[in-house]
Amino acid sequence: MCRLAVNADIPEWVQSEKFQCVTRTADELSIVCTENNLPEDVIAERDCVALKIEGPFPFSMTGVLASFLQPLAEARIPIFAVSTFDTDYALIKQKDVEHALTALCAAGHEKIEHESI
């Protein structure tokens, strides 16, 4: 997860990544991608893992992300959420993976896919 200047171009090193989310607002250019090609001088949160919520979910379904994030909040695990058309991801620090999986399993979640990004 990194932040670039609001007027920055989307870097070429992002475009070849298998996992990427690019969001531009009036305040920043925010990029979530794997660390493979992330330059050291870029302001970023590193050593993260993406926990995938198995989808797809219809837009009319409510509470899916909340049911996943609540156990993490109660376990005091910071997250960065990314949503796609079909599903959601909770990005957490690598050091919190086991604690997060324990909290999610205790809350009834099963088959939690995770991958370093």
C-alpha cells in the first residue's frame, strides 16, 4: 500500500502486478499492489497480507464486509480494506496473520485465503 502525489502518473511498475488497486482522489494517488517492484523510496506500508472474502456477493447483500472486519477490530488488528465488483479484501500486516486467522475462525469464517502482497 503506497501513496503518491495527487498529480503523479500511475507508475509502470504497478501495471505489471497481478494484484493492484489504483485510486485517485483530490488529495492523493493511492496504490495497493504486491511489493515485487515497489521502489524503496516510495512511502508505503510493507509486509502486508491480503485476506480474501470469498465472493461474489450481490450488491443487495448487506453486512458481508462488516462481519469479516468486526472480529479483526475486536482483536485489535488494523486493516486496510479493498473492494472489487465481486468481493472484498482485508489487508493486514504479516505479523498479525495468525492472530487474525484465529479471530476469524472463532467468528465462524472458514477457508480464509491469504497471500502476501
